[in-house]
Amino acid sequence: MTRRVSIFGATGSIGQNTIDLISRDPDAYDVVALTGARNIAQLAQDAIRLNADLAVTADDSLLEPLRDALAGSGVAAAAGQAALIEAAARPADWVMSAIVGAAGLEPGLTALQQGATLALANKESLVCAGALILETAAKHDARLLPVDSEHSAVFQALVGEDMNAVERVIITASGGAFRDWPLEDLANATLAQASAHPNWDMGQRITIDSASMFNKALELIETREYFGVAPSKIEVLVHPESMVHALVGFHDGALMAHVGPPDMRHAIGYALTWPDRTNLPVDRLDLAQIGALTFRAPDDARWPALRLAREVMDRRGLAGAVFNAAKETALDGFIAGALRFPQMAEVVEEVLNTFDPDLIDAAMTLDNVRQADQMARHAAEQIIRQQ
């Protein structure tokens, strides 16, 4: 039986890896919708190759170029936020949520409302609105499967285990481009240097987030939301080889580690065929050749984002939405050359410290999440203009 699948964020690295796996067994899948942003050529090429029903660009201004690229293929074209939501409302068995940033929240919620299995690579959804995501999945009998390599690793390590026996959860971090730089040099780090990851081939924004550890900060919050683990039980280890993706510790002192090559197709493939495992085109590790795996504690002075994430977990409510919006805006500022690398964390901290506490404590609704997001972006933009 073929499975109906949609891929949101199809032109990014997660989306492309998902397409790679699906295209290896095309008869097993009926592709409902592919969405992307500005890479119209890639979006159209993949939609035609996979015989998708619909291709959507998030950019309204690119509808005509998308239509032109799809002409004669039978694939429908659409553009804009409303089209993304309409695509997410189309019946599908399995949906990949890989849109980057808070923009992925509403399409993911819409897919869950249809009862689909949501493969969640968009960590911002749980950071901004974890309770809302989980409540929506439960209400509509939908399933949420983690696709971040760390959370997929935790999920796999917990198969057959009792959460009451979990003593600690350890997620690993490569440390990104600047893990070994002298601290005093970070203020002069360039955009090109921050955009070069030592282990992974990812998009620019997530690569910079890796260098600043803001991606790991989001994953700390995501771990708390997805698994319901107390913040005090969640740890981060810097692991430069990126082969141990996470470890789960139990009350008997045992540590269950998930070990694999730094290839996102592992986590994607596990979510795609869950609860079964299937052959995947990933490297098999030769541990004797690797010889050693190294770990070290993260340096709070180098990566203040981790401290800020713990403060967000303590505050709960809409603090995650504020944190993420300020982070995304600060990242825009760094990419535009308006901020130095360390100033991104400074902007986020100032937004968190000055944001109205009553708004952070407001009810977890989509409208309130949107309001907190917009206000935090505006606050961050004002701070950046003053730099």
C-alpha cells in the first residue's frame, strides 16, 4: 500500500535528504505536496520527478516563476502562507515538517489536525508552542516523531523503557565552527567562518546556530517539551566527532547511547518507516578505524545560549516563543552585518530580560504565540538598531 506523504521545507537539507530516501522507493509513496521558499528550480524539479500533486512556494512573488517551471507537468502551483496551510490540510499519512524557524509552526499544527504522522525537524515548533503541539496531536489522534538527530536518538534509546527509570538525558553538540577558537577572537568572526560547519552539510542559518550553540539551546527546550524530562536532568556534551547523537541514563547507572554516522538520513529514515527499521544508504561505522571518541563539557562563556535556554525552561509559558523570535532576529542582524557574532546572545538576553512578564505568562494559544513572536522581533530589531 502506498503512503501519502508531504514534505514542508523540501528544498532545504532535511527536505532534500527526505526526497533522496523517498525517490529510492517511489512506488511506495504518493507525494501530496512539496513546499519551499525561493529555490524555485529545485522545488519544481523535485515536484515533477516525484509526480507531486502540488508545489508551494512561501514567497508570493514567485508564483509565476513556479507556474512556468511546472508548465505541462500536471503539478499544481501555489504561493504564500495561506497556500502553505491549505497544503498542510490536504490528507496525508506522513508529513515532514522541515520549514526553518517559527514559520513552520502553523503548517505543522494544521497537519496534526488532520491526524497525520508529523515527522518534526522544525524544532522551533516545540520551543515556541510545545504544549499546543502536544495537545493538538493528542486531540486528533496524530503522532509526533522527532527528526532532529539528537531527539531521534533519545526516542530510539527509550524504546521499551520506562520513563520513570530515566535519570538523565544527554544530547551532544559538535561545537560548530568556533569550538576551538580563542574566546577573544569571536568578536571578529566573519559570516563566512560562521557558515562553515566542520561535520555537517547544512543550510547557512542552522550552521551559524551551531557555531553559536543556539541550535543546541533550542534542542534543550525541545527535549523538555517532547519527553517531559525535568530541565535538571538534561545535559549537553560537546562531542566533536558527531557520532554519538545522544545518551539516556537510567537509575541503575546504565547509559544507552545512539551511535551512527553524521548523516541526517538515519533520523529521517527511522521516522519514515517507524516502527520498523529499513536498510538505509548511510555509512557503517568502523570503530576500530575511528579509534577514539571525545567529549567535553560546554563552556558557558563561549556559548551563553545554553544558559539562556535554561532560563527559558524555568520561565515556561511563552518564553520559548520570545527566545526563538529574538534569536531569529539577532541571526538576521549578524547575517546582515549589523551585529558581531557574540552580540547575538546579548540581544536575545536583553529581549528576555525586558519582555513583559504578563505576556510571557499568557495562555498558550496560536494567537498569543504569534503576538509574543511579533513583539519579541520588534524589540530585538530596536536593540540591533542601537548597536
